[in-house]
Amino acid sequence: MMDRPAVNKSPTQRERKRSGSDPSRPIVDVADVHQAFGSVEVLKGVSMIVRKGGVVCIIGPSGSGKSTLLRCINGLVPIQSGSIRVADFEVHQLRTDKEKIALRKEVSMVFQQYNLFPHKTALENVMMAPIHVLHEERNEVRERAVALLTKVGLAQKRDSYPGELSGGQQQRVAIARSLAMRPEVMLFDEVTAALDPETVKEVLNTIRELAREGMTCILVTHEMRFAREIADEVLFTDGGKIVEAGPPAELFDRPRMERTKAFLSQVL
């Protein structure tokens, strides 16, 4: 098994508080994870660690296990063996809905499809989970939701319904909705794949700003230029394994593995 890729950043005061006496403890720790759908093995011993405030981009061909890995980290897909820890949660040991809801206060995921409720306004979409899942007080949640829509550049669209918004605007509402849970880690699964080129930039700008503010981010993406710019570490996956990992300048400009070289020659 290859060594786990690590994203190294100096621990913040908040991290030191959360991590107790060990400020170097990764916030995400994936160790030798195997996962299969029936007889098809999707993840074949995947390992990685992410430090608090780190940004990891996962690239690779379709079917290489990228999205499945994110779903395993978020507890949406069970694993056959190995372990996954996010902050203080041993994700592979969670069984009940209550346990998984607690996890999703810590790690939130934005999908390729926005999955907004069409009969709810942008503001109502952002407010729903904190009110109905976390049972937080409505006025407090509303204030936070307005601030988050302002953060993603949609203050003037808070009373608009999804059908009145562009794809890029809907995706930014989805990001605000995830942030409303106040997570420590954000997972992004090909969030620009369904967008037209004109709206990709506005979504990437939103993610870029989150990363600059210190949000821990793990992104599955086909936006290679964006990955080069934003990531501390890039992981190239193929066949359910991490084939190669390294800082963007090294992986994109000086890949070591022939499979990585072949893939990059097709996408760069």
C-alpha cells in the first residue's frame, strides 16, 4: 500500500482547540479503504490524509472511484474494510441516522446536481436543514442563511425560486445550503460538470474564496487549471487506486507514473 498523501498546513488556533494536545492530527484520515458494488471492486486500498485547512483535488478518468471516495468520507456509502475518520468521527463505525446526522455537522457535500427544492425560495432552501435536521431556532438560521447567500453573491436572489435561477446560481445556493450546517470539511463532487462555460467561473470563484478563508476542501474535479491553482495536493486515481499524488506543480509538470502521464496528455 502506498503512503497516504498528506496536505500540510500550519495548525490554526481553532484546530489546536479541537485537536487537544495533538495539533498535527489530520482532520480527515482514510486508511486502506476497500469498497465494492456487488462483484465490482470500486476502491482498492485507498489511503489519504488531509490537514485542517488543506485543499485536495482528486482527478482521474471516469469510473476510477473518485466520487465513491467522497461518498464514503461523508458516510453515504459503507466500506467493506479499512477505516475513515473525520475529526472525531470514526465514519466506518457509524450505523444510525442520528450518528450520521452528527457527522454531517462536520462534513458537508455539494453534488453535481443541485437538488434544490423547486417549491422553496433560495433562502428557504438554505434554511431547511438547520431547522429540520439540527432543530435550530428559525430567526437565527434565517440570519445566517441571508449572510451565506450574500457570501456566495446571491443576496438579491434570496426570494427567487430555483426555476428562476441559472445553473451557476443554483449551484451557489447549494454551496450556501451546505455551509449552513457549519461544517469543518467541504466535499465537492464535480460541481461544475453540469454547468455551461459561462457559469463555471462564478462557482469556481465561490470555492476559491472558501479555500482562501481556510475551509478544508476535498474536490473531485475535471477543471485541471483550477486544480493547479487551488490545491495543496492533487491525487490521480485510476482503477480504484491512488496512482500518484503530489503538489500541483510536481504532478502536472513532472508526473512520475506512466499512467499519470498518459492521462494528463489527454486532458491538458
